[in-house]
Amino acid sequence: MSSDITFEQRGSAVWLTFNRPEARNALTFAMYEELARRCAEMPTDGSIRALIISGAGGKAFASGTDMVQFRAFETAQDALDYEAEIDRVLTAVEQCPVPTIAAIHGACTGGGASIAAACDIRIASAALKFGFPIARTLGNCLNAGNLARLSELMGAGRVREMIFTARLIGADEAQAAGLVSEILPDEEALMARAGELADHLSGMAPLTLRATKEAMRRNRAALAAEDTDLIAMCYMSRDFKHGLEAFLNKTKPEWSGT
């Protein structure tokens, strides 16, 4: 297993922690793959009753995909493969056979926000900053499945406004929108509450929980939309290449719409 993700069983709960604090837990492709694998291999023998996902370092849950990796994209297929992989990873999180709890402290953006949205329950500290600032930074897009998942949680209008304005929402707004169920005052209290919640879930009927989460996933998957043209349009644009380099060089992009 990569040291960029730690995996520890405490009682009947497993704690999976993104562990790249020097990069605000930006996600490498290997980290996405490790997350999907761990979810897919979760035992169903009763030894584990909950999965808690969090981020190390005290500043971020996860700040999105490590953008340096996008420099290797040359064709539309590269972009389509990436978005298909993200969709596969998020589906693996949703299909994890035990309840998943996102314990969110600090920045939760881009791919990190997508992972949190794919979890069954989200609790956060007062330091939460959640969103997808891609209209300000990269000029790429979320796939249709990702947007559907967010819309189910927050409402389509709020998702549209959040992405269009590239703003990050705080803990109070996230709770009001139904994105998070609880707000804790700090990281220490957040992690303690995550453990308490996992203990509570361990007393619930496992098959009831598993059937409920899978039925809800299937309901949304039945509405999946075709989006390959939209993904190719954004990722193959001059704006995306320019936005990527501007972000990595800490300069402001100048969008052309091409």
C-alpha cells in the first residue's frame, strides 16, 4: 500500500486517511486506485462495520487531483479515461459494503469533494471549505454522474451556483444544504464524533444498510447521461492547457473560450 494512504482498524471501524499533508492531500492516481481497492475488498464477515475517511495534516480532507498529472494528457481519450476512472472510484466508494463516513476538516475540493459526496454520511469541523473551483482554476468539468450525485445531495440550483461562481462553501451553509449532517468545533472533536458514529452504526442491521445504499445508488445510475462530448470539449481546449499552467505557476488565467 502507498504511504500516501494509511489504513488502520480500530475496533469494528477502519480509518482510511489521505496522507500527503505537504500537498494538502492532493490525490495521485495511485491514491484513487488504493481507495477503490480498499472499498472493493472490505470484508463482509462482520469484522468491520464502518469505514471512516479523513485527511492528515490538519489543513485538508483532500484538495483534489494532483494537477501535475494532467500535463500528460494529449488526446480526448486521456480525458475520457480519467473521468471514467474517477467514476469507477466513486462507484467503488458507494458500493463499499459497510457504511462510509467522511470526517471532513479544512479544504475539501475537487476530487476530495467528490469522494466525500460519495460517502454515506458526512460530518465536518467548523473549518470546512467545500467546492469545485474549476471555473476559476483549470477550466475542466465534472462528469454527469458526479454532478448528479452532488445535485441529489444539495439540489441542482445550488450545485450550479457553486460551480459557476467557483466559491467554496463553509460548514454552516453545507449543513443547511444537507451536505453535512453535523458540525463539530474542531478536528479533535470531529474525529471523536466519527468514532462514536461508527460505533453506533456497528449496532445496525448490516444488510439493511447495504441494501439501502445500493438501491439509492441504482436509482441515480438509472438516470446516467451521455457526457463524452462535454468532457472532450473541456479537457482538449486551449483554456484547459492554459489554466493548468497558470495554476501550477501561480498566475491568473485569461480565458478565451477555445
